[in-house]
Amino acid sequence: MDTEKIIESLKKRGFEAVFAQTKAEAVEKALGFIPEGSTVSWGGSVSIEESGLLDKIKSGNYKVIDRATGKTPEEKTELMRKAFFADTFLTSFNAVSEDGVLFNIDGNGNRVAAITFGPNSVVALVGINKIVKSESELEERALKVAAPKNARRLALSDEKDICAVFVKHRISRTKGRIKIILVGEELGY
């Protein structure tokens, strides 16, 4: 797999893209995109949890919007709405094609809404395991690999419950708004 080619493909589509060999390096690069004192939030992402980025954000000099702190379903929903207005939104993608197309499946839609038109900056950590050869393979990887694992993680009775919203990003019309850190290790589902 030619990671330099993938990075160039992402850049040609208007995404800011960098490569990090390790999770630790990816976290440092991500922190470089996030100004101290800014507001940061995220959707459900095993990748940003596994990398250690969430721990750094929560213990750093940032204003955090964390839906997990909501005590009721209504409070959690309100925090998900507030995340839409954070300065930076942290995420990953279920699949990325070698030619630079991004793909996500979402259960509630809060994550994809924030990515598509929310915070001024989106920072995504994408493990090498999420790369597929072509755009035609994006949805298949998301449905057959990521969705079942996420459904088990969330204790959903039917994995279709997590497959409510499908979003494919072919370009970033606001150049550099979505920052992809491609990680040379497996990360997330």
C-alpha cells in the first residue's frame, strides 16, 4: 500500500492529510491541529479512544463537550447538539479509498452532521486497516467490518440499528477543514 499516494489523493480532494507511523505520533500531529483553549468534542470513535487522543484532550487545556457526561438521554442529546458548534470535532472514518474518498455510517447522525457541516475544524485519525482499494469498496467495508463491531460494542440487538445514515465525502469544499491523519498501524474498526 502506497501511503504517500493516498495522502496525495486526499490533498487533491481538498482534505489536509498527513501520515503518522504510530498512534503516538498521530496523537501529537492531532494536537498540533487543535489550539489550546479551544472547544473540542467528538462522536463515538474507537480510533480516537484507542490512540490516547481523548485522554490528552480531557487532561489538556481545552473546553470539552463530552456527551458521556450527560446524566439523562435528554442531556446527552443536548451535548451532541452542542458538539456541532465546537471549534474542533474529533472523529475517524469507517473506510477511506486509496483515491481519497471518505465514508462513514452513523446511527444517530450526530457524528456525520458535525463532519459534513459543523465545527470549523475536523480532525480524523484513520488506521491503515480502514484503507480500501477503490470507492466501490467503501460501503462494503463499513457494513461488513465496522458496523457489526460497533453494534457489539454498543450492545445493540441488531447491527442495522447503527446503519441509519451513510455519508460519502468525495471532496472538501472548504479546503483543509477536514484533516486526515493516516496512521501506519491498525486503529479502531
